[in-house]
Amino acid sequence: MPEPLVQAVRSLAARGRFKGRLGDAEALPTLGLMPRYQALLLCGLGDAARAEDTDAWRSAGVYAARAAHEHGLVRLAAPLPRAGRAASRELAQALAEGLWLGAYRMPSYATAGGAQPPALREVALLHGRAEAPDTLAGLERAILAAEALALATNVARDLTNLPGNYLVPETLAREAQALAARYGLECTVLDEHGIREQGMGGLEAVGKGSANPPRMIAVRYRGTAEENADVIGLVGKGITFDTGGISLKKPEGMEEMISDMGGAAVLLGLIHTLGRLKPPIHAVIVIPAAENMPSGSAFKPGDVISAMNGQTIEVLNTDAEGRIVLADGVLYAKALGATRLIDVATLTGAVLVCFGDVATGAVANDEPMLQELLSAAKRAGEKVWPLPNYPEYHDMLKSQVADIRNATSRSWAGSITAGLFIGFFAGETPWVHLDTGGTAWLWSERGTEPLGGTGAMVRTLSCYLCHSVLNG
């Protein structure tokens, strides 16, 4: 680095403008001293112990991309992180992920207003000349994986941020069909007539109050695993807008309910990961999609409806609709051959009481599977915390007039009982539920997470499903 720039960096440090803390970012114009580069971007990693911390490098990448955006920089070159004497594949992947995640910008529909700086369009990671060929090949694979995970997350963010009048169940179905066609996957969409023929009374009931009819979406991914291998069923809540139905929500903050299809957005984003990284697994992605609206045809508290397997549900609250459509979703996934189940949903506001908007809650009936998913979350840098599955919580869902009721008579253990309602229909099939009711949407930018849709759980599920590729 030219000496004048070295002195400028030292001056920033001496004046306390740049302390190297995680989140610190400063840009210095190169003034022609580095002809290929318009500016020198400084980003902190925090204390020395973070030098080989993947979370720190991912976060530093996010802050670097944001700083580049603020200074109107559309291309960014960064040296590859090193562990010991060699460039590190894990740290390189984390940095590249962070750069692309930090480049995300929420879409705007404004027709006027001040010009926004252009978005970051190109990222280059620079390696030393002495790197061995096998090291370079591993780095290239890691960076391509990072791009796939970041793209999947940003796609989920875009879908979650779409206004409710732009995204209805049929639109969500067309998006799934387009993604499946892009990667050569099978896609099946049941319209309201097919839903009725299949006996999916839960999805039909929730969707019948809207002028936009429901859809049941299924995308099948076939990897190179043996034909009789496990099939992972991934089920995502696709409520494209939730008024609460007859049990109408309060108007304050209801605009956030454009994000109630956050689980579906995660799974549609995940199709990019599967299509690009091609793990050797078999998976079926199921999205029950509906609008929950109040009208003369809407389902009501006190109704008894039948799920796809004939089991009956007593409706206590129509604002507890997500678990009802997910019941049909997990049953459909099982009918399509799923031998393990993961559902992801913006299921409850109660999870905010437990964890705020910091962590995703998890409920499961299979401890080894839960631990594998928690391990994947740790690798992905996302926060997931397990909730208990005790018999007493199951008892809270007992009904006197049906096989199960969709809410409890008190507001106790709301996140747990909501998850266990879905688990009732998962039955003996190994199952994990992820409640992103607090993490799928943020009212303001926080740390490395953006305002609006976050794409929470895309990277966790990517690490879970693509473990053999990402660590091969």
C-alpha cells in the first residue's frame, strides 16, 4: 500500500475514527495512488480472537458492502481471509456470503424522490500467488457456495417484502413453477378444486374467505442418492396476507402481514441452493398458500373442519390459521413420500415474547434431527433455540368435539402449542418445526440484518441439506 495511504489509515486510528471494531467501516479516496481502485475500504473484525471466526468475517462482509453502497461503489475487491499461512475456505465463504448479503436492498415502488446510490454489482476475492492448486479449487467452490446461499436468502427477502396486492396464492404458485423450470425440477400446483378433491379441508377453509383462492404447491428435488433413500419434506407457510379472518387483528402493524408467507419465501429461496449446489439428497418442498380474509364465506370460530387425513380440527381462533394450512402441508408431504419433516413458518407472535426478534424457536419430536438442525444453524450464523415438547402441552390442545383444537383456552405456551399442533399431524414421522414469527421480518435494520424481510432460516436449511457439498 502506498505510504500516504498508510499514514492516512494511521491518522484515522489516532483520531478514533477507525478502531477496528466489528461494524466499523471507513472509506478513503485513493487519489490516484492506487490507479485500479477508487477508494480504500477499511472494515473492522473486532478483537484478535475473531481473526478465524466465520461469524465475524460474514458480518464484516455485510458492513463492507453497506459502506461500499453508501460511497457509491459498485465493484469491490477484497483479500481472501487467511488461517495460518493458507487462505481459509471457511472464512472465504463467510466473507463472500456477507458481501452479497450486505449488498441487498429492499425494492422501492416510488416514482419520484432523491437518487439512491447504485447497488453493489461485482465482488472479487483476491488470493496470493503461492496458493496451491487444490487450495484454489476449494476456495472457488466455497465462493460459489457462498453466492448460492446469499442469492437464496436475498430471493426470500424479495418475496417477503412484496406487497400483498402484488403477491397472492396464484402468484406464489407461478413463482414456484418458474423456479422449478429454471432448475429442471418437478412442480405440481393444486387449485381450489384439486384441494377440495384431495380432502385438504384445512387449506380450503382458511382460503375460502378471500377472492384469491388457495393453492397447494409441491416441488420435488431428486439428487443422486439411492432411490430408496430418505426424502426430506420441507413445508412452508404461504399465507400471502393475514388479516386474522373473522378473529380480526388490530390494525396497528397489520401491514407487516405481507410477511406471513415468510416460510414459503424461505423454501422458494432454498430452491436456488438445491439447484446450484446439487446435494445428493431427495427432497419435496410443499407450500400451502392462502389469504386469510374476513367475508361472508370465511371460516369462523366454532367451526369443525377436516384435514387431509380425515382428522378433525375445532377452530377456536381464525387468526391461528397458519397451523391449519400446515397440517394439510405436512400430510401432503408425507403422501408424496417424505420420511422426515421440517416446517418453517411465521407462526406466532408468542415467539416474540420468548425471544424477541433475535432467535427462531424450534419444537421437535426427534432429538437427533433437532440437534443436526441446531448444528447447521450454528454453522450458518443464525440463532435457533429449542422449546420443550412435554405431554402437558399436548393436553392443552385436546378438544371435546374434535380430534384437536387450533388454539388453547388460555394464552399460555403459545409458541409451543402452535408447533405441537403441527406435530400432531406429523405423527411418528421425525419432525422439526421452526417458528420465525420474530425473525422473518424486522421493523428496522439491526446489526447485519436488513429492514423488512430477512430470509431467516434459508442459510440454516441450506447448511442442513447441503452439508456434504459445503464440507466436501
